[in-house]
Amino acid sequence: MIQLSILKITEYGPWTLTLGSDREHELQMLQASLYKQIQQLFSAKNCLVFLNKSDEFFVVSNGLTLDDHIEIQKSLKKLFEVTLTISIGYGNTPFEANLKAYSGKQNNIVLNQEYAIFGFIDNSLEFDVSIMHLDVDDLKSKRKDNSPYEISLKIFELYSKIGRYFIEKNSLTFFMGGDNYMVVASDDAKNSVQNFIDLIKNNDNISLNCGIGNAQTSRDAVKLATKSLDTIRDIRDSGKQKPDVYEL
């Protein structure tokens, strides 16, 4: 079982218009500052925030109570002129938790009116999460024949393929920067990741590494996933035959 919290800036479009036409630089700075602060607040509670869009953030919030969410909302309200809603949901897979959080907001299931928190929360449940951390193996070699912008296009095309493949496995994919992606994964996703790696290697001539971490909280799961990915690199650098997938 996994709990997901989705944060979204309220009435963002109308608010941006109040800044006039020369606003884009201000919006970019606001979004970056907001992401930093949300990441800081949730990571202090052993969670990790995934940037879905610049005005929307996904958090695997296993173990967090309604009071924890209210505390975070209070902090954000003091720091920023914009306000955010939080939609909370849980499910047996990441995508199911996403749908439950979405349903809570769409059907106006209010958990706290003052701090705009919606959805469903049940702290009697036992939560766990699996995170897959994927990166491109030996991206340096591709830079010899591709400019930085062409590399970026390949990275975003790959992001789309990872996202499309794993949503069919009831999992959620996020781009983490560089050539790194994380998948909040179902068991089905973990069981099929080698097939996906083989598919990308055969069709696109791109080799992927995948480290998997399993824990009760997202920050711990990500730590183990990254440690797994580092283990693959260590095996590769030692001159031994590396595995494509390693799991802790």
C-alpha cells in the first residue's frame, strides 16, 4: 500500500496575469524556490518530492498524517504569496493512489478546509514503496556525435517511452535531471523492467541501468535505489560483467 500527496498551485493562470507581460523570469524563480522549499519540508519527514509540472508536485507521503500536511501548508503559506491545494490518496499501486487523490479533489472530499487539503487518509494502513532509479549507461560516448541539445531531445524522448511503458504497469515515472529517471513502481513494473531495458537496447541502441530500492518510506527507498545503481557502476568499473538491474 502506498500513500501519495499531490500539491498544486491554486489559480496559477489568473495569478500570473497580475504580474504583467514581463513576468517569465519571476515565474521561473518562484517555481524553483517553491520546489526547493517543498522538497525541504517533505524530506525532513522522510519523504521525497517529484516535480510533475512546475506548478504541480507529487510526494510519496507514506506515514504522514493529516497534521503533518497541515504543518507543511502553514509553512508554505508564510513563505509564498501563492497558495497550494493538497490532494491525498492511497492504493495498492502508485497509479491507483494517484487516481484516489484525484478523485478526492474532484469530488470535494475535504480533509481540512482552512489549509485546502482534500482526499483520503488512513494511518492504520501499512505502507511500503518501491522506487526504480534508471540512468543511461555511458552517455559520454553519445556526446561525441550529438550536440547538447540533441542529447536533451534523446533524453526527453526516452522519458516519454519510460512513462508510457510503466503507466501500463500502474506506475509513475519522473525525470530527475541529467540522464536520470525514477519510477514509483508496482510489483509488475519491477518484474518487467529487464524486458523494458532489452526493448530500449534493441530498438534505440541505448543501454540503461536500473537500481531498485524497497522501504516503508520514499526517502529510504530512493536511498536504496541509488545505492543499487551505484553498485551496478562499481561492478562495471571493476571490469566484471555488470547486471542491468540490481535491487536492495
